[in-house]
Amino acid sequence: MARSFKGASTIEEVAAAAGVSRATVSRVMNGRTSVAPEIAERVHAAADRLQYRPSNIARSLSLGRTNTVALVVPDLGNPMFQQVLRGAMAAAAESGYRVLVAETGEIPNEEAEAALEARLRCDALILASPRMPDEELNSLLARAAPLIVLNRPVEGAQTLSVDYAHGMAAIVDHLVGLGHRDLAYLAGPPVAASNRARLSGLEEAQRRHPFLRVRVIPAGTTIEDGYRVADEVLESRSTGALAFNDLVAFGLLARLNETGVAVPGDISVTGFDGIELSRYATPSLTTASVSQFALGRRAWERLVLAIEDADAESPPETIAPELVVRASSGPVPPARRLGMPAPGPGGAELERAVGEARWRIDAVGAVLEHQDLPLTRYSDGTGMPQVHSPRPYLHPMRSLTGRTVTDLSPVDHRHHYGLSLTIADVDGTSYWGGRTFLPGQGPTLLRNHGRQISTGVELDEDGSRLHESLTWADQHDRQQLVEHRELTGVIIPEAQAWALGWHSRLTAPAGATISSPALRGRPGAGYGGIFCRLVSAESTEVLTADASAESGAHGSRSSWLAFGGRYGREWTSVVLVQDDRAEPRPWFVRVADYVGAGPALAWDTPCVIGAGEDLELGLVALVVDRRLTTQDAADLAELALARVATARRGVR
């Protein structure tokens, strides 16, 4: 008869089944080699048959081991320490060990007690980036061996460190190579050895680059710390910010995005550690990368040797970070190369603008420049997702002091791209991007996104104008419209401003009807046409000839519209002027939700283009670094129209 078990099998039952003593079973299960192979095989067979599992507690008492190690970290919320834990756990499991974790919450005076308490319950200790004073650490080393210390050199102890000085020097060399001379370091905790190592790397870089200036701004280790010190970074006038770690860099990027500061257009940002999320930041983060998973694995490999042989020699080991260059670092802002003030609070007045604006074509598009300062870039849009309705666009558009005023694919509306010609509905095809408004359903994602395809770009001989031919293809790649586009840039010295003229002639070979969500039942949503998406400032004003708030500007038929953005104590304004017909179109305007505007092609009635007929569109955008009154904006609108018209006629 089969035996019925009421609970787990015991060592006595295994001994009886194998025909050996209890002590023999114990020796076999503990891996002792003093038992004859044939007897060991019989014991294992009996144990498998009876599904016997030895008691870990009893085994620990017998062997004097728990087969566990403790990992003590300052902040388990930091993904760096999470990866160290994962690496140590994976490696320890291969040796039959488990890893327990203790967090000290970045409180140095609690570390020693927490570490000692953990050690009393485990066979060994991994101390990750300890913050405690040297005296406490040295005392702990004598009481808690075997242990290994990560990221802090300690004489007489087993250590595994990252060469933070080397990593920081590599980041500095990268930025210096991009033209940066004025940097800010967002420092970590003063008690952290890794912070001191980073400072050492900065000092070494300054010795190699005597012209380099580095400001140290106390920050910390968290996203909140980076966010908190962002304004201080801007006030420092630095062109590059080096964060203590990737989390601090994330916080800095978030605040810069809120204040309309472009990265890396206005300031470069770098992190440290290379956590997995760094590649998904916006923009993706340049960092000094160390595989924290590999660091945790290597820590266990070193520690297990000490567990097995307390007298084994274990010299210090150092791992060098790898510089990973991504989108958050770029050349020093051109305006700073010319000695102009930095964007952000407290900049000086720009000297009188002189010279002309000229287009040039490069490997990735076209650039409008003034005295080596890129005023804007014209991209062909081929890299845009289909759901964004791919199209050429202008971004970044900058003021003469280098402040970026346009926004690119922001979180709130990923399909907004600087200044572009974008229409919500051409006979059912969206050239706007994103969702389509359907009556009774609201915004709905459809497979109806068309694209604008460039069929040729050329410049005037003097580079004053850019000409482009385009085909507008629907979601089935059928041609709906053909377009000739002309972009003209002019400098207006007496206003210390510049302006760009956009003129398009759309032809519908078979005819076309332009519609909008407003014509399908969505109130006030008559958008579509030449649309300008701007960055959000600390505060934004909107002016028209007859209104000075979003509610009055939205739907206004003023010939011009002006946005003024405040950045600290400074202002930059953008004036948009209609330049295609005697009767201005209504303005579609947003300020509260985001900042953007454009003349509406289908505000309350469809815009119909007959077969073979043309539709002329024109907009002039002027950028100036000051706050405007209504009269200022009206005067600049008139001046910008005249200068662009003169340039289009070829009268320089």
C-alpha cells in the first residue's frame, strides 16, 4: 500500500529508507565528501523519493552559516543601487546564497548600526557607497568582516570602486571639445566619497584646460534635487551642466523644459551612472556609464572568496566608466561663442544687429544664419512617425541672443513641430497629426495621416531665399496637392530683431476641400494652416490689435498677433503677421494649455480649392528680445512685412 504523508518527510525517514544512519544523511545533504559514492547515491535517491528537503535553519546551525549576505545601500529608490542588488542576487544565487537588503535613507549616522545588525544575521556584508565618517567605517570593518565596500576606497579593506574621477574628466573633455568653457557641477552629498572623486576629476580637467571655469552648485542625489537647483544653474550662465548622477539630471531636464530652455540648444546637460532610463530621457541623456548589474555581480565574486578563505588576499579593484554620448549634449550655443548673453534670467542687452541672414544647405537640411549664429533650422521631416503626419518644419527658431522660441514634439502634443504648414483635414486626410475629431466620439486615432514629400530644394545665388517643391500625399500615397514654398530671412538692425517670411502656393490638380474639427462639431477648433508652436515661458502674454488675452485673441481677425514670454527678468517676443490676403483670417490661439497660434484656413466654413486652382498662404514671424506693447507689436509687424517683401523682390 502506498504511504500517505501528513507533512514533510524527516531525516529519520530518509535514513530508514536508505538503510543508513541519521548522521550519514546529514553528511550527504551538506555536501561532505567523506561518504562512499554508492551510499551517497542511495541517500539522494531516498530523499528524492520521499521529497525530503533539509531544514535551512538546522543546516545553518550545523554549519555555522546562514547562506545569506546583506547589502546595505543609502537609497534603494536610486535605480543604480537597484541594479547593484540585482547583479549581486543573480551571482549569489548561483552559489546557493540569498541577498538581504537594508536601506539607510541617506542618513550617515545610522549606517554603522544598520550594517552591524544586518551582519549579525548573515554570513557577510556588501556596503554600497557608505556615507559614514572614516572612524565609524574603520571600526565597522574590524567587527563585521568578511565584507566588501563598493564605491569608496578604504585602506585595509576589500574594495570595489568606480573611477568617478576618470568618468567626470571624460565628460568635461567631451564638452570642451564641443566648445564649452563655462560649466556647472550639480554636486552630490559632501560626505559621499564618490562626490569627492568627481570633484577631483573636475580639478584634474581644469588643470588640463586652464581656460575652463567650473561652478559647484550643491544639489544632492534625487530628481527633486536637480529640479530644485535648475534656476540657480540658469543664473550661473553656464553653457553645460554636469549632474552628480542621472536622477539629478532628470530633475534638471524637467525644470528646463518647463521654463522653455532648450537642451542642448541653450544648455547641455550630462548625468552619471548610466542607469537604464537615461536613454529614454527627453532628450536622451549623455552620461558616464557603469554596468551596475556587473558591479553587483563582481562584488559577490570577490566576497565569496573572503567567505571561503578569510586570509585570501584581495587587492582594491577599480572599474572605469564609459562615456555614452547622446542628444542632451551639443555644441556651445552660437550666441555665447559671439560673447552674447546666455538665455535665462539677467542677460544683458544685445548690441545693434548688423549684416544679413543667409541660407545654407547641409547634410541634414538647411540652416538660416546670421554672423555664424544659426537663427533656425529647416528639417525635411522624414524621420517623423507616420502618426505625426510627416512634413518639413522650422526648429529651433532662436532670437539674436540665442534663446530658442519654438518647441519640438512636446509631451502635450507630440505632433507639434516648431513652425510648419499643417492642416487637420484635406478631403479626409490629416496633415496635422495625432487624433481626428469625430462627431459623437471625440478625438479618435485613425489611419488617415498623409505626408508632405519634398521633391526639390534650391537657394537663390546669394542664399537669401530657400525654394522647395512638395507633393502632399494622402494615407494611400495618392497625390492631393502640390506646393511651391519659399522661405525668406531678414535682419532688422534698428529693431535688434529678425524675421522669417513663409510663403506657399498650394495647387489642387483635382480640387480639394480643407476642413477642421470646428466644422464637425468641436467648438473653437478651426485650426489648420501655417502654425507656430512656441515654448512655454514663466509667464506668457498675447496681444492683437483688438485684444490682450487668449479669450480675445482666439478668433480675432487682427492682421498680427504677438506672444511675449518672460524668462526670469528677461523677455523674448514673437510677432506673427498674416501676409497672404487683404482680409485677415481668424487666429487660432492657445496660451493656457500650451503656447501656439496660426491663421485658420477653415474657421467656420470649408476652404475649397477648385480643380487646377491655387491657394496662396503667407506668414511672417519676427523674433525680438524684449517685451512689447500693443503699439510696439503693430510697428514691428508693419516693419517686418516691408522688409520681407523687399527681400522677396530681390532688393537688398
